[in-house]
Amino acid sequence: MNTSMLSIGGSIRGRAAVGLTAVALLASAASAVAGGSDVERPLKGSCETTFAPAGPPVGTPPVQTFDITLTCRLSHLGLTGGAAVQQVTFGIPPFAIATPQIVYVAANGDELYASFSGLGFPGPDGLTVAFAGTTTYAGGTGRFANATGWSLDTGSASLATSTGALTVRGALRY
């Protein structure tokens, strides 16, 4: 076999390998810049809430259902609206808090779906509750269609004014 042909063939294979490696690196960099679905991003922000009882408490211990409206400023969502239905199990403190469905609506209209589970600690005045818990993010619309993530949320609510506030710190993958 002609050794000059081997040299040329090896050179072509080498160039092809370098070219394919460069294409793979460029695709990987483009995905990272575009924010591929495997990119975990820090999630932080705060929300103001208003809430109203959705009816009388039921059961023993009493479970109160609340309709909640959220106004938030969250990283990756901007000025965000939202709504949730929450159940609080009153009785011997701490109170169990469950919010099986939260819908956040980002500034561009994309929705992010979440659920919350936590505990509430009544204040000495009986009209305030401090709370802490975990929000789990799973799906949505638009860029959040396959979103996953979590946040640790802390805040307080006033039963006298039907308002509350919370801080969000976690991570979101979308």
C-alpha cells in the first residue's frame, strides 16, 4: 500500500475528528447559553399575599381552606402573579400547611406549577402565624413545560388583615 495514501487518509480522519469535536463543543455552549433543560438556576425572590377563607373550617382538628392570591418578584419569572388553594390544619401547634397546587404566572405569561408543604407557628397574639416549608416545582407552560425544582420558603401571615409575605430561596431547572 502506498504510504502517502495512509498519511493523507490519516490526515483527513484527524481533521474530521477535530471538526466533529468543534461542532459538539459549539452545540454544548449554545445549549448552555440558551438555557437547556438540564441547567439548574438559583431561584430567589419574595411574594406578598392576600387570602380569604373558602368556607367554614371542617373536621377535627379543624381544617381551614384558604384562597390565596400572590404577587411576587422571582428570579427567572420577573413580576409574577399567582393563585393557590391552601389547607391549614389547626389544633395543637405547629399547624400543618398543605398547598397541593400553586400556579405562578411569569411576566411573559408562562406558567410554573408548584406545591407547598410546611408548618405554621402561631404568634403570642393569636392573630399572626410564622411559617416555613418546602415548595416543589413540577412543570408548567412555555419555557417551564418540563421545569423541576425546589425552594425553602419562610414567611408570616396576619389573620387580622388577611395578608402575608414570604421569601423564596432554592433552585429551578428548565
